[in-house]
Amino acid sequence: MGDLNYVNILRDGADILCVTYLIYKLIILMRGTRAVQLLKGIMIVIVAWFLSKYFGFHTLHTLMSQAFYYGVLAIVIIFQPELRRALEQLGRGKLFSRSYSSDEEESVKRMVQEVVKAVNYMAKRRIGALIVVERETGLNDYVETGIPINGQVTSELLINIFIPNTPMHDGAVIIRKETVLASGCYLPLSENPSISKELGTRHRAAIGMSEVSDGISIIVSEETGAISIASNGIVTRSINEEQLTQRMLERLSTQSKNKSAAWQWRRKNG
């Protein structure tokens, strides 16, 4: 009897650990995406449902119950990009993997080097540019609004795209890893009222993209030649070549993230 209880305890413990780890990986997968804000909204609806039941608000409780009834279908539709990305990673064996190859790190560094080289060239000549680098959130909806390129990232290609009065210089370039997916892409404009009125459409589009995705946007001002970078809805203006390289590597390099996390852990526990 004692052995049977011991086996049941081990089985229940393993079950709890598996579920906990799965939830943790799903949170990591959704971190930095629109799913976080959507989850907050869902939590508010759940809290409203419990409060309406507790205080006896029958009409409100009925409406919330109907919302839950159709909620499964709504969640599938709302979280379609995140669910697709999770299934893709599961199929590639990446959902439960924490290892990153050195080839991926070198690929990121090469891409950053080419982008920075092009941005520096255009900034000195005041050539306006808007470059978006995709991270975890897929940007296919915005890629489809532009002109397909599917070429390797090189400084020469980026410079030629943004040369004034050429067919592709308007709009944004979207990059995935070492590939320029498309140019002339239309991006969502930020509606944040706190944005400085000095910023034009190019900067608002960069901020808007960083609000709806975890990608980073690099902007070259046509008026001043100043370089800016937008991430998580925040734009940092007038940075130099070294700062741009550092910020891009911080956001794109997995090794940099791991080293930063390890350093913060040692500092906290040391």
C-alpha cells in the first residue's frame, strides 16, 4: 500500500512539473508579442465573470457566460499567429530547446554589420530609410503589402532600395534573419498621443510596428540624417553607429541575452 502511494505521488509530481514547464514555455513564446495584452484583456473578462456571479448581477453574468461559450473559437482566431508559430517551433523541435547554434549567432552578426553599414552611409547623405528586422512575431501580413525581393542582406542592396526617386524607396524594408523579404511595405502608424510632433510619418510607422510586434525598426531621417531605433513602442533618437550596433545585437543576439540574464542573476545572488 505504501509503495502504491509513493508511485502515485511521483506520478502526480511529474504531471505537475510537465504542466508547469509547458506553461512556462508558452509564456516565453508569447512574451513581447500582442498576445500579452490580449491575455490581460481575457483575465479582466474572467474577473468580471466571477464578480458578476458573486454579487448576483444576473444580466452581466449571462453575457459573460455567453462570451465564454464562444470564447474558444475567438481565442483560436485572435491567437492564430502565436498558435501557428508554436506549432512551427514544435515541428522543428524548438519549443523545448534552449540551445542556439553558433551559426545563428554569426548570421545575426553578419546581418547587423550589413544593416549598420548601409544605415551609416545613408545617414551621412541624408537618405531617408526605414528598416524593420523581424524577431519572433511573424510579419507576413506586412510583407505582403510590399514588393517581394527575397535577397540576401547586403549594404549595397539596402542602399539601392532607398535611393530617392526609385520605385522601391517609399515604405519599409522588412528583414528576416539574413534575407530582405520585401521593400515598399506599409506599416501601421502609431496613435500614441505622447509622440513628439517633430516626428514624421516614417518615425510613426516605425513606432507603430514596434507596438504591434517584437521586431525592431531602424530609421534614418531624410531631413537631419539622424539615426533612430524603435522597439517595444519606444523610439531612441540620434544614436551613432556604435550605439546602433550594440542595440541591435542586444535585441537580436541570443548569446547577448543569455549573458545579460546570467550577469543579472549573479549580481542579484552574489
